[in-house]
Amino acid sequence: MLTGRLCWVPLLLALGVGSGSGGGGGGGGSRRRRLLAAKVNKHKPWIETSYHGVITENNDTVILDPPLVALDKDAPVPFAGEICAFKIHGQELPFEAVVLNKTSGEGRLRAKSPIDCELQKEYTFIIQAYDCGVGPRETAWKKSHKAVVHIQVKDVNEFAPTFKEPAYRAVVTEGKIYDSILQVEAVDEDCSPQYSQICNYEIITTDVPFAIDKNGNIRNTEKLSYDKQRQYEILVTAYDCGQKPAAQDTLVQVDVKPVCKPGWQDWTKRIEYQPGSGSMPLFPSIHLETCDGAVSSIQITTELQTNYIGKGCDRETYSERSLQKLCGASSGIIDLLPSPSAATNWTAGLLVDSSEMIFQFDGRQGAKIPDEIVPKNLTDQFTITMWMKHGPSPGVRAEKETILCNSDKTEMNRHHYALYVHNCRLVFLLRKDFDQADTFRPAEFHWKLDQICDKEWHYYVINVEFPVVTLYMDGATYEPYLVTNDWPIHPSHIAMQLTVGACWQGGEVTKPRFAQFFHGSLASLTIRPGKMESQKVISCLQACKEGLDINSLESLGQGIKYHFNPSQSVLVMEGDDIGNINRALQKVSYINSRQFPTAGVRRLRVSSKVQCFGEDVCISVPDMDAYVMVLQAIEPQISLRGTDHLWRPTTQFESARGVTLFPDLKIVSTFAKAEAPGDLRTTAPKSAVLEEMLHNLDFCDILVLGGDLDPRQECLELNHSELHQRHLDATNSTAGYSIYGVGSMSRYEQVLHHIRYRNWHPGSLETRRFRIKCSELNGRYTSNEFNLEVSVLREARVSDKEHVNHLIVQPPFLQSVHHPESQGSIQHSSVVPSIATVVIIISVCMLVFVVAMGVYRVRIAHQHFTQEAEAAKEAEMDWDDSALTITVNPMEKHEEPGHGEEETEEEEEEEVEEDVSSSSSESEDSEEEEEEEGVGRGRHGQSGARHTQLEWDDSALPY
């Protein structure tokens, strides 16, 4: 065929095609060429009318159907029968067509740049084929008809699903099954339906009561409970149809809402109370949820339950006598249950709670009151007070449980007066004697009260103004519901026995014994003969230091009614507006006025009664239970400070005024307070700083150590006016002096400054030792034990044979504080030998001079001792500069072996020399002291042994 095509060339040349000669010039040549081309390139190329292609994104090869092939009928003529090009018509198309074989007309369609399905999924354009014309210079090309090419871009799963929201949240009500709680939705950026559609959702979190469908709807598989779990957090992922998972899971939070139940909202169960913080709101944000109920009025009762705190609430734990005095009770009150001591030993065998002085009776114990404690016959007026906690009596037929009983000691078994519990009734028995009245008179008074057997503490006061008997319980007045009469008791001379916790059965039995035992707890059982207590005193004695309070009563509004019980442990409020009720309850506070309150839990209960508008069934508000946690108060550290050793002459012991024992005693109370370090960058621990605090004391005991006082020659004294003007009391015995009563620390200081010790025969006295210990809150906080020694200063009998070893002795309370030696003092101790020699010579000279002056002053002191002693007594033993008084301290009297009568003066000088050289680094005071000791040795070195050490009379030195 190629040969056939080439045969055309000579023919064309013979016809003059392409020759530039001839008369017609260029125009004629062109026309001839066109005629020749028309004769040679007769036909147009031919292609299909339409093509469909597919290309995978990010690839450059287009697969066409049918394949791209152009045909030309001019074949096998060269150029005219060949295909030279495929041209695409369209703007900015990313495709090109190339000819693979000119002869066969085969072509290919390919991408010029990466194809992205997400940008364009398909393309449509026009393509034409061109033959090669009649020569190699693209002359006389013929083009085919226009064919349509439609190309689809094949997608690649290159994108992962993403959720429209980073997190989802829904709220459901407990107890319901939902078809759909919420719907999550994810999208995919791929272009094809296979890769752009989400075919599945999945919950990744395990063990949750939820499920999800292919559309993203989440439902619960079981009923949810608000009490069991209030919130669920689950993770959800998505898959496209190519099973590619989401790049990031989404968080779904489901909150469980309780079924609307009427009740109080936004309150805390535990409320912490810091001592000293005053009144603190209990429920500052509380409000009532009524669930749209039509409430017409509501009554709220707030109760502070403190029945397990001491005697019913947080009261001052002073002794009963101190409390009586604080409340202004009349004098003459007799405590029948005092704390056990040497003077009050009848309570020693009872079970005692020492912290609150509570006596527990288990039905097997009783106490006999000594005869001299309570008068035999009470007058027509008297008062009995007590704290009692009692429960139901054991057994079906309960016996009498005696609290207080005055019965015959022997022979008979008559009860003159008694207070007992029988079948949860309080009964007071009072039998008159025949010599007072011979008529039928009231004898038994009965009260029936629920509080008698509720196992809680209550304060009882029985005021007797015969024949009227009144009971006060917790400050409220109760009249007896039953009064029975009886004849007076026949007169007899049988002694009576007063008992507590049981009744003494002296007659009608083989052996006298206790009977009718009490089961319960008692405290502060007192009797006041001859007088009744006032309502004010009774209210004060049972008053509680903690309770409920209302902040800002003015802001409660006129629509709120409120009422406190006497102890302020119960508050009742009533109103018809829910908003006002909410604000009123938000103002209810807890207050504790004790400086050192009892730490622990106080339970709270809030109960509500709701009335609705004309409805038979109204909403029910459940009770609210909370508690106040009272934190531990800062404990005080009570310190007693002062002079711990006194020396006084015999004349002062013998004087009417005696020796003042504690002239400079100080009582200081401190507490440790943590202080942050000054440099915030450091991590050093906080240091404790002591700060002073003021509070009361309730007793200070002065004990005599080393044996009791001998009342024939010594005693402790205190003017009663010193006590009375400071509202304190005291008891005195041979064992010591006890000052008691609630008073400030300064009051106790002033009283203790006036305690005096007298001794009419101090000749045999060497030293007397005393100890002071003070208390706050009946021993809850105690001070240190401060010890004092008092010694007798005696006159020195100076003779030629006596050995005086000290002229001046520094008193212990004037001793200087020892400081660490500095570098200078260390260097000073290494003095060169020449300096030491000079010091020795000077010391020897001073020694001779001091010896002479010492002998002279000793004799002058002996002559004027009597006059100086009297002057010292008048002026509290002030320092006398006019004449040196030398006295002897018997506590420093000792024998020193090793110094014989043959001791020479040279040996003493050598001893002084050693002392001087060895103490060259010490202070001047110590040098003078050693020199004066050397004087004593030099003056009396031949007297054998040192008999006494002389001291200054320092009794009146300022401290």
C-alpha cells in the first residue's frame, strides 16, 4: 500500500504541483494546489458520534467506550488518509486527546492535571478528528464531524465521616423508655454515594443502657433512675458505606432528671460551723418545688436535735454552784451530786461521766447524803432542781424509781419527803409532822408528762410553797394533775437518812438496805431550803448556748408567722406565698455562743405541712434531714508564771500579815495560730505563732505539798473582801486553799496575789512547798502546775570559827539568761600568760581588801540585824544600800570534806589563781562572784568546814 501511495508523487510533480514557475505567478500555483489536494484528500475523517468515559480521581487515564479511533477513506494515500490530531472544544478542560497511531487513527484521552471528584463529578465536551491533509505542513487538513464525549469521575474513599457537632446533650426523665432520645449525624466529603453516605452508627462505650440505629437515633434500653445515676457519657462513632470509621468520635451526654416530686431543692446535708463565727445561715439557697401544685399555705417546722450533746444541748459545763451564781440564784444552795472529792465522798461510788458531771444509775446504786449536809426538817418554802434523762421503766409492773428520798434510818420505814418516777409519772411526796399540823393535808403531787420517759435530757425545778407545789420543766410551768392528801406523820425521835438514786429501807426488813432503785441519768441535783427560785433564774439555769436563729427579722415580711420554743431548738414558720416561705427559710441560722463549744454533730429536721386550694389530695413534701458539724475550737494553753522560790525572815512568817506567796503571779492563756512564711516563693512549712486569748476560769487550787498544814502553828489566809468584791468563793483546809467561781483571769490573778501564809513557830521550818493549778470549764482545760518554795531566812551567827562562803548569792528568779558564746569570747579565752599573771596580782590585792571590808560589814550587820528586819517587814524587804545585811540560806548549808585546819594561805591563793585563770573568758559578774567566794575562804580558811552560805535579803526585789 505504501508503494501505491508513493506512485502519486511523480504524477503530482509532472502536473506542476508545488512549482513556482508559470505565467500565472503565486495565485495560479495556489489554485492548482487546492485542486490537486481536492483530488488527493477527498474525504473527511470519521469518528463515533458519542463517547462515554470513566476516570478514577487522582489518575490521568480515561477509559472510553467505544475506544477513540478515527477512520479516513483516503487511506492509503499519505497524509490525506492519515490522522494527525484530535481536538477538544471547550474552555479550561483538564483533558487532552493524543494520536497513538496516525495510520490506524487510534487515539487516547487523558487528564492534563489531577482530577478531583469532590470538585466535579463528570465532564461533557466536543471532540473532532483531523487528517494530515496533503503534506507535512498541516495544509488542507480535513476535520471530522463533532462527537460528544461524556466522562464520569470515579470516586476514591479518601475522606472519613465527621460529626456535625463535637458533642451532643439530652435530658431525659427517669422511669421512661424513649424511642429516640436524640439523633447524631455525621457527613462524608467523598463525592460518590458509596463513600459519601453514612451506612452505620455504633456506641463505643460499653455497659450503658443505650442503643443506636443506622440513622443515628439513640434510645435507652431500660428505665433510668435518677438516684442510681444522674448522668451518662457515651462515645459514638460513624461508618460510611465503604466501612471507613469516623476520624473522631462524638460525646453524647444524657442527663437524668428526676420525676417531679414536691420537695426542698438546693440544700446541703452537711453544714460546717466554725466556733466563734456567730449566726450562720443553714440553707441560704433552698427553695420548695411544688410541681405546679396549687398551694394555698404551708407550715414549716425546723428542729435542732441535740439530745445527745451533754445535758440536751451545748451548755456551759461549769459546776452547778458556779452556774447558780452566774444566773443570780440565791445563796444557800446544796449540791446533792457534787463531783467526788475528799470533802464530798458520798458520790465516789457512782458511775460518772466526768466531762459533764453526769451520774448514771443502773438500778443497783444509791448514795447516802451525810447528815450535816441538808437540814433535817425543810421549811414550808424550798426548791429542788435537777437534770434528768429517763426512759420507760423495765417490766410490766413498774416499781417506783427514787430520785431523792428522806426516810427513817432505823426501826421504821416512813418516807418524810421523796421525789420519784412511777409509770412515767413524776411524783413528789411531802409528809408533815404532827407538831406542825394535825389535819388532813396535801401529801402527794403527780405530774403526767411525755418528756419523763422520752430518754432525753430535761431540766426540772420543783418550787414548794406549801401547800402549793409547782413544777417547771425546761422553763415551762406545769400544775399537778393529781394531788392526794394524807395525815401527818406521828412524832418520833428516829434519825432520818437522805439518799439519792434509791430509798433507804431502815425498818420492816431483816437488814437495812436500799430499795426502789432509779434507772437513768441525773445531774445538778440541788436543794435550796427556805427559799424558792424565781422564773428568771430557772430560765437561765436551763438556757442553752446553741440554737436556731433568724437573720434579719424585719425582712421576713408581714405574710410570715414564726414561733420559737423556749430553748430555741424548734422554729415554726407559716405563710401562704411560696416565695416568701423560701426567703424565710433561707434566713434560718444556727448560733452557738460558747467560746469553746462541744465539737460534733447536731442533727436538723425540716418538716412541712401543705394545704391546697379546694383539693382533696394535696402534695406531700418529704422531711429534710441534715446536720450541723461543729468543728473543734482552738484549745487554750493556760500558763501560770511567777517567782518559784521565796526567802523571807522569820519575823515576816510570825507577823499578822504573814508571807505573801504569789505577789507577781501571772495567768496567761494562749493559742497556736499558723502563720504563712513571708516569702511566697519558699516552700517552708508554716510556723506556729502564739497569740493571747481572754476567757474565764472557774477554779484555782492551792495545794500544800510535803504534808498538810498544822493548824496549831500555820495556815493559809485570804481576806473575804478580796473574794466578795470579785464575786468568787473559796474553801480552806489543811490540805490547801480552793478558789472557785466563774471569773476572768485577771480577777483570779488579783485574788491569788493576796494569798498569805502564816507560821507562828517558824523556828522548825526549813521550806514549805505549794502548788497551784487552775481550770476552765470544770477541768476541761487546765493550766500547768506551778510550784512555789518558801524558805526561812535566818540570822548569821558570825564568830572566828565560822566559815562564810558566800556574801552575795544571786536569787534564782534574777538569774541572767545564758547566751551562746561568740567568736570574740572564744579568742579571749586564749590569753597570753603575761596577762593572766597581771590578773592574778590584781585579784590577790582585791582579795585582801574585800576580806577586811567583809569582816567589818559582818559585824555591822550583826549589830543592826533586828532593826533591819523590822524595816524589811514594813517595806516588803526592799534593798538597803546603807548597810550590808548578811543572812543565811539554810537550803545551801553543807559540809565540804577535803579542807582541813592545816589549809594554808598559799594554797588558797593558788586556788584563787586557778579560778581566775580558768574563768578569764566569762563575764565580769561571774568574776566578782568567784572573788567574793575567795574572800570567804581566805577569812575563814582555818575553821575546818564551811557551815553556812550567806545571802542577801532579796524578799522585796523587783521582779
